[in-house]
Amino acid sequence: MQPPFRIADSAGAAERRAAVVQQNKDQTGVDEALIDRVVDAFYARVRDDALIGPIFADRIEDWGPHLAQMKRFWSSVVLSSGVYQGRPMPKHLPLPIDARHFDRWLALFQDTVRDLCPPVAADAFMERARRIADSLELGVANANGVLLAPGERYRAPPPPWNGEA
């Protein structure tokens, strides 16, 4: 039998979360204002990118809600704020993407954080971005029936030839 929920427990959890968020801010130099700038600048680059821009353009009509969600995501990832409650993997599984797309995403993200962030903050973003890209690439490969060995990358098969040059 579980003990009854206590309001004090909730308050204690909120205080612990706030302490963790503050510790992460202090250690990385990342705060919500920096996250806002990074997300806005990164997705401006994404929209202009020849490789990954069209993938986003085919799926996002209103960028406002997407940017807000990505800001919550990065707050949760870098600061442990817990403000993002989504599930990114299912959204990525059906996309026509492979290692090339993840490499481009990482390159654009690295350029963005190196341009906008102090080195410690850029490193904090990139450490997490690399783990996210690795996880999503593995998930996309598995969804396409490909089991990757350690160190392997997922390359989508070329579309079938339709007889046109």
C-alpha cells in the first residue's frame, strides 16, 4: 500500500527540481534566454538548409508552436527543468532521414551554439545534441528494419528506380 500523497512531498520535489535547474545554469551558463536565442537561430538555419530544410518545411506550417516546443525540449535536456513532456522518437521514426541528415543537423547546431554561446554552454548543448542524434538515428534505423552494430551508421536505401533519368 502506498502512503497518501502529501502536498509537502510535491513542494519538496519542486524545490529539488529548482535546485537542480539552478545548479545546471550555474555549471553551464545556459538559461532560458540563451535557449531561446539558440533555438531561434538554429531553426532559421534549418529552414535555409538545402538538405534538412525541406523535411521540416513539409511538416511544419506554423513555426511558432514548434519553436516553443523546442525551447521546452532544450530546457528539459540541458537544465533538467522538466517542462517538456513530449515523445520525440515517434515523431522521427517515419521521416525520410538517415546519417547524412543527422550529421547536417549536428553541424548546423554546432555552428549555432559556437556562434551564440560561451564555450562551456556550447559544450553542454553539443554533448546532449550528439546523444540525441545517436539515439534518434538508432531508432530510425530500427524502424526501417536495420540493426546497427556499434559504430555503424544508418544509410537509407535509395528510392527504387522508376525508369526516369
